[in-house]
Amino acid sequence: MTRLRCILIVCVAFIISGLVSPALAMNQIQLDSKPPIKIDVKTYSSKAAAGWEVWVAVNIVLDPGWHIYGNPKGPGPGLPTLLEVTSLPAEVEADAARYLPAAKLVEPELAPEEWVWVYHNKTTIYMRLSTATDLSSQEHQVRLHLQLALCREGVCMPYKTGLIVPLYVAISPAAEPSIPRWLLKEIQLSHVGEVKSRAQAASRRTVTPEASQGPLAKLEEIPALNPRPVLPGLEVGSIIKAALFALLAGFILNFMPCVLPVVSLKVLGFVQQSQESGRRVAYMGLSFAAGIFVVFLVLAALASFAGYGWGELFQKQSFLITMIGLVFAMSLCLFGVFQLPIPHFATNRTESVQRHGYVESFYKGILATFLATPCSGPLLGGAMAWTLRQPPAQIFTIFSCLGLGMAAPYVIMSFFPNTLRWLPRPGNWLVHFERLMGFALLATVIYLLSVLPDHMTVGVVLFCLFLAIGFYIWGKMTSLSDSTRRRLIVRLVAVIIMVVGGWISLDIVPSVARNVELASEKSQQWEPYTETKLLEAARKNRWVVVEFTADWCPNCLLVEKTVLQNRTVVDTFRKHDALLLKADLTSENPPAKRLLDKMGSRSIPFLALFPPGEHFWQPYFLRDLYRVKDVLRVFEGTTDSKSS
């Protein structure tokens, strides 16, 4: 049992370290006094005469393993490298920066269509300066601004710096202007970037008939929004209301589909404990509640100091695969394949099992809470939208209320054992119920598998197979009657099978699957959200509906099937010629996350509806489990009258 306790502690520590390690890695990079980049600026020619053209070369050298994005950067997420002028002498003109071709990069965490252009090791950005014939003979200064993102192994940090280019103008230069042949070849390979400085864009903008349609046509980026709730009663504006909503929302989380199997096991634990001492019942229930509360404190820390929103942990494939492995292992335990520190309600408990029952309950509370994080039940969205914009003290307060709300039923049953009288008496039916809960956990595994990208599914299923083989060897091919040497050898073989199987399943198989993956047909109705599409629709005076969703969010899929695919709603969208955009947050999606932040929310499901005309940037919104009639109210105009 001491060994089991060590395994349990290691598993819990692994989960928590997996959650906080990205934030710690980011902080370590940001605190590094020496950034992994070197920048050198040269001019050709170094000494020029008035009226000459001078080429500026900004040489960028990166430390091994680092990369920066190209310009353009491609359809995937990232920050394009941008060089722009901030200050010029009056007699000098600067052309747009020119960038060398970049290499194509497909990140394993992204969909195949989300590739990006990147530079590895080094690159050079060129800019041509044209001098006037009356430019005075002296040293002039041209100031540039370089902006990029330094990335390595899924961790990125923004980098900005100002550059000073000395421009020497001589009265009698030593020779005629000449550019090295190698430089001419590189300039011929370069191209103008898609992102231009605002000063350049303003000076070169031409008026077109489309650009003169009104104030919306002049916008080049999404402005600050003034969102309007369709159901204002569900919005939160004070800590008291947020705390009440959090308590109720936490209680409702106990009934979310992913959580029910684990909660059911705990309730069955109360069935067994109802025949024992009231003191033990209380301690077991409080251990389960403590596991719930600890996870909410961890989530509060991530929200306060690492910027995580509700459910964003499921964007991390490492966390998702860890949860799949743990839930699958629990199901194997319930089928009797091996023993984990979770209860078998229909078996006789020894004194050693009783000593570890509190740890088992604590472990189950942790698992149940993590399984609840992709769900956003009623009242939770409004509470999170207000809470995640507050200081850390208030964030911890509201997350603590969530934990108290979810743990409340078990605390009540612990302190008031009489409430357990309605539970049936233990018997052989507990054996069958335990097996049925094993199937329920397998259903949870299937749901979590559906969240993964297509190229990862086969690999993770294979990983579960290796886990099953390893745990079977661990649990069935050795016993306490065997020698210590035999038990160590057998269990070492089991661990090797699981580790090697994990490497094959999670590294080699997904790489092969990605290489042979075919692009699937996409829905022609909903288009992927981009800022460009939203701005274009604003110029064209169109309705825009933006659905914020994710594959790891079951309530998002529910409202999509029952509301957004409802025939009346679809006909209404078609009648008003609405542009339907899907902001998919299954994985990192910076443009979608920026818009969600502008809408004042950090949780999903969330639906934004932009009306045409002068109120376009005052969109309506619906959050959590909205209904068909709530969507139709926006298009029927009843909301406007009530808002006014």
C-alpha cells in the first residue's frame, strides 16, 4: 500500500506539473536577460551622395532551436515579422520592407490547414531609402521598429525593438553607387510583406467607390466593442452576484455527463460507508470534497497568473491525453484488470484499504473536477466573464465558491449521515453497478477521443491498448505470494510496455497519420472566423453571426445541434443573408480569442450577433445554454426596443 501511495502522489504531481509547466516555461523565457536573437543593421552604400538610393539590410540571427514567423505568416496562428519606419528625415523616402522567402511549418498541435511560414537560424529584411538631391551632407538618422515573435517548442514570446540606421551623406563620395551582386540576387528573391505600417498605408491609400460607403469602410482593424446581452438578467456585475452564481453553477457541475460516472462511484461509496461508523463516513466525504476544492484553487492560480480561461486546459493535447489515460485506467480497474487506489465497493475491505480510503476519495474528487472543466452549465458563463477580469483575490474567491458549490452535497452527506437512509442497502447489485460504471467511463474516453485532431485519434487508441496490456501484466501476472524479484521483473516489463507503447502511439503513429491525411470536406455554411471577414462584412452592411465553440466543449455541441442547426434559425440566417463564422477554440486560435476578449467573455458556449448599420460594433451576445427563441429575438427586433 505504501507503493500505491507513492504511485498516487506521483500521478497527482505529474498532472499538476503538466498544468503549470507551460506558464513556468513562459516566465523563464521572459525573465531571461539575453534574448535568443542578434540583430545587425548595415547600409549599402555605407557612404552615399545626395540623390542616391541606399539599401538597408537588417540581419537577424536566431539561437539554435528558435524560429520567427515570416511575412506573410500563412493561415495559422502567430505574429508576422514586421519592420516599419518610425522616423525619417524630410528629404528621405522609404519603401515598404522586403522579406525573403520563408519555410513552411506544420505544427503537430494544429490542423493541417493551419500551417505557417517561418524563418529558422537567420534571415534578412531589406528596405530601400531614396534621398533627395538637396539632402545636406552630414550624418542623418532613420529610425525603424522591428516586431516579431520568438518561438521554440510551442512556447512563444513577443519581441519588439527600435533600430537606428545611420545614413552618411558625403559631399564627394569615393565612387559611383554600386550594390554587391549577391545583394541584388537576394533583393530579387524578396517580396513586400502583407502588413504595412499605418503611416505607409495612410500615405498610399486611394479612395475607391467601395471605400466611400460610410465610416465602417475606413476601419482597418476591429475597434473596441460595446456588446449587448440578449438576456441581461444572467450577466454579473458584482462579487456578491458572482459568488451566488458560482455556488449554484458548481452544484450543477455534478450533473454534467462527463462527471456523472465518477460522482456515481462516490455515491456508491456512501452506500458502502452507510454501514460503517459516522466518523469514517464524514472523513471519506470530506476527502472527496477536498480533492474538488484543491483543483479549483489550482484553476484559480492558472487564471490569475497564467491567463487561462474556463476549459482552456483541454486545448492542451498533453492534458487531454493524460485525462484519457487516467479515465481508461479507472475503467480497467472497475473491470478487475488491476488495482488502482479507487474503491471496489462490493469487495471486503482490509484495514490497509481503510487507511487509504481517504486518499482514494481525494483522488476521485480531483478527477471529477478536471472532467467538469470542459462544461459550462447555466450561470457559469456570466460568473466567469466577470471573474476572469478581476484581481487575483476576487478570482480565488469566486473559484472557491465554485468548489464549495460542487462539494456541497458530499459535505452535507458527511456531516448528516441520516441523509444516507434513502440509499439502498449494499449487496451483490454493487458488483454489477461497478462494472456498468466501467462502461460509463469508457464512454467518457470515447467522448474525449472525439476532441482530439483526426491524426491523433488512432495513436491514442493504440496507446490505450498498450496501457491495457501493461496494466493486465501488472495486475494479473503477479501476486503478493510471488517473490519480490519476480514482482519487480514483471512490473518492470509492464512499465516498459506502457512507456515504449506510448512513444510509438503518441509520436510515431501521429506523424505517419498526418503525412497520409486527406483534407475532409468542410461545411459550406459556416466559415472559419478571421478578422478580415468580419471587417469586410462590416463594410458591406451584412449581418454576422460568430459562434465560439470547441470540440472539447459538450455544451457547445449541444447548442449547435439543437439551436444553430434548427430549421427556423437556419431559415432566419438565410433570410437576413447573415455571414456565419465559426471561431473554433479547440486549439490555440489567437484571432478568435481576441474577439472573445473584446466581447467581455472568457468562457464558451458564446454567440455574437453583429447587426448591420451604425450599431454593427454593438453586437448582441448569448452565452451558455441559449435557446432558439433567444436567437430569433435578436432578428425580430424585440431586443432593440427593450434595450432602449
